[in-house]
Amino acid sequence: MQHFATEAETIFYKKPQPFTKWETPDILSYALGATLYMPASMPDIVSIIQSRKYKELASLVIDLEDAVGDTELECCEAKLIADISELYMLYSNKQLLPQELPLIFIRVRNVEQFKYLSTVLGERQEVLTGYVFPKFTAVQGAIYFELLEQTIQQHQLTLYGMPILESRDILYKESRMDSLFAIKEVLQQYRQRVLNVRIGATDFCGIFGIRRRMDSTIYDISVIRDCFADIVNVLGREEDGFIISGPVWEYFSNQRVLKPELRVTPFSEKGALATRKALLDDCLDGLMKEVLMDRQNGILGKTVIHPSHIRVVHALYAISYEEYLDALSIIENNDGQKGVLKSHYANKMNEIKPHMRWAQRILRQAHVYGVYHESIDFASLLLNSEIGSSDCLCNN
């Protein structure tokens, strides 16, 4: 896998680097990017992966939880086993090479289902990168990760777990901190198996009967924003190093009421107002604002349900030339001789110690998503993109 593998050299000063599921976790956790959810009932999952139907697709989750109805669960389990078996056969026969294999996860419903699937699939789990554990609590989480460890050891696999924080005990203020610190204890125990921590904002909103509009972001909902802040505070600390991933963006058709948030200037400067209009028509300006808010709040990674979202998210994860130079300057001058530096563009100060972790994150992100040339930004990357698509994956 490689983000923007076919892009012209004119876009990137530093090209995105290729990766596979066997990268070190500190790189892999950044590489997930826009993770596409697919219902396990979807009929052509193997074909989508093998044919690279969505060329930007680097990570995906086959969903057996909310995306699958109770009455179709048994059928979907059987189909998922068949799909993974077919992928494993293609992989074993070298019809699907390691570098062509996206990061594939299964979102299970509960511990019992995880135990069943991991037992049945056995060595065929080699084509998986891991599992997603929904409605994660400290008690159930410890069981999930213990079973994951047993599976890894039994079949000599490389697998990771991704917990989703989306339950009432985390959202409700009176129980939140106790729950988060209990979860943190479990995640620290299995640190090497935790690829990232995901936030289920749709479930959080549902508890209060709230749904964000396409004209707003999740950060405009105060009760959810408050919860996000505590999750980042407890799990995003420097000494822990957990990557926290942002919630799903659930819109993909235009019913706009309020003024769009997407600035005109980056597109007008490049004669690309038609691209801006396409982004607005497909409700992607709200997604873009939310991704920028994610980044500002220490959150990296996004759950998506439409393939047209992938490129937009990754374009906003690529690093600007100015950010890259700032990060390099901070890292290279970490020799104790200076405490503060004027930035390359002479428009800000770079403090070595306070900005060190930021710089390290920027360079990891640059490794995976690349660095734009000095005069290039996300608008240039999206200029020639096919923005729209009818391939919503939330239904069959």
C-alpha cells in the first residue's frame, strides 16, 4: 500500500512511503488514514480488494456489528469466513501480493463471536491486520486482548486490536474518568497489540438523541466535544503514545441549509473553483472541516462509509512544506544548545522542548502521507480528482 501512489512528482517534495501490515506499529497506526467500513453482507468484498476498485483504499473494516441486522447475522458470519478464506487462497497462491493487501480488520459484535471467528479462521487470519472491538470496556476489553494474544501465539500471526470507545459509562460524566483510567490500564497491559483507539461518536450522539448536521462538525456538539477532550487527556498523553482516531463522517449527498465552510481562496488561486463546487455538492466540506478539527485536537485517522471520502481525508493528512521544515528544525536542533528558534518563514517561534512531540508526529505523518511542494496544498491534490461516486457502502 502507498498513499497517492500514482501522483505526479510535481505534487510532493517528499513522496509518501509504501507500507504493509508488517510495518512497525508506530508507522502503521499513522498509515490507517481513512478507514472504510463495509457491511459483511456486501457481496463483492473480495473483488473490491483484489481489483483495487478504489485505488485510494488502504484500510478497511468488515463490519459484523451495527451494519448487519440481527436476522442476517448467521449468514453474514458464514460469508465473512468464505471471503477471508478466498483472500487467503489468493494470497497463498501469490495472486494477491503482500504489498497489494490493504489493512483489513473485522469488527465483531461481542467476545463470543470473536472467539468463534478467530478459532474457525485460524491461520487464514494472516490476511487480516486485526480486529475492531466495539463498545469497549475494561472488563470486556481485557478478555478481547487476552483472546487476541492467544490467537497470535497459537498461529504465529501479526494482528492488532482497535477498541472503540462508545459506551454510556464513558459518555456520562459521573463514570467517565473511572472508566477511562480502567480502560487505559488494560490498553497499557497490551500496548504492543493496540494499533489505535477509535471513538464511536454516532453511538455517543444516539444516547442523547442528537445527530450532527452536515453543516457542522462533531466538535459543535458540546456534550460530545467534552467527552472527546477527556479521552484525549487520558489516552493521548506523551508517555502513552496511543493514536486516537476520529469518528465517522456519515453524509454523502447534498441537502445544504447553512453557509459552506470550505474557503474559496485555496481553489480560486489555482483556477479550481469547479473542484470546490464538487466538494460542496458532495457534502465534503463538512468532512474537511472536521478532519482539520481532528488534527487540531490531537486526533488522527477517520472512519468513512463512502469511497469518495478517502482521498479528501488523506489530502488533509499530507504535510505542508512549512510544517515539515519547522518539524525538521526542531528535531535537528535538539542538542541542548538552543531553546527557541525562529521558523524558516520567520512567522513563528519554534520552541525545542514544548514542540518536540508535535515535530515527531509531523515527521511520522510525512513519512506515510508525504510533504507537499512549497507552492502546493490539498487543493492541488484534489484538483483532478473524481470527487463524486454512487458507491455508498453503508448498504448492500
